[in-house]
Amino acid sequence: QVQLVESGGGLVQPGGSLRLSCAASAIIFSRYAMGWYRQAPGKQRELVAAFTSRGTTNYADSVKGRFTISRDNAKNTVYLQMNSLKPEDTAVYYCNAIGPRNLANYWGQGTQVTVSS
């Protein structure tokens, strides 16, 4: 059974940092395009950062220069380093895994990130 387990969320003050982790199991991790999405209350889920199938990265304009996505294939884990956090970054952050040829698409359960003073 495929599992994506996020961790690292929490409450942080504006300007602070957090690092999210997503540990995957039961998939050939290196073959999956991994990404992070977020959903704020009353809003649609949106892309934050993701690896493409070619291994390049995409970022939402709102997080460019502040967030960095990385992955460790040996640990089956993808990370999201979030710096200079703003209140508008408050959301539930979800890990996503897309398999080869888009034949599989998995989501984690989400982790809450709250940016507030």
C-alpha cells in the first residue's frame, strides 16, 4: 500500500523557517515526480513546488526565492525548505507523487503550516 507521510509542519512567526518532509513507501521513489501543494481555507489546492518527470523543478511565483524543493532517493524522501515565511503561506501542505506516464497519482494526508505572530 502506497503511503506518503508528511511531517515538519507547525506554527512559526513571520520571517521564520520550516522544513517539511515527505517519506514515501511502496513506490519506486526515483521514478516518481514528487511535489508539494498547499490549500488554504476557502481556496483551491495549488502547486507550491515540484520536480518534473525530467528532474527539473517548478515553483509557484509566490514562493520563488524563498522555498526550495529537494529529494533524497536513497531515503525515499522529498523535502520543502521554507524560508522567509509569510502569513499568506498559511495552509495545509500536501505531498504528491506522480508515476511514470502519469499512470499513478498519490497524495499524503497533509501537514498544517501556520505563519502568525
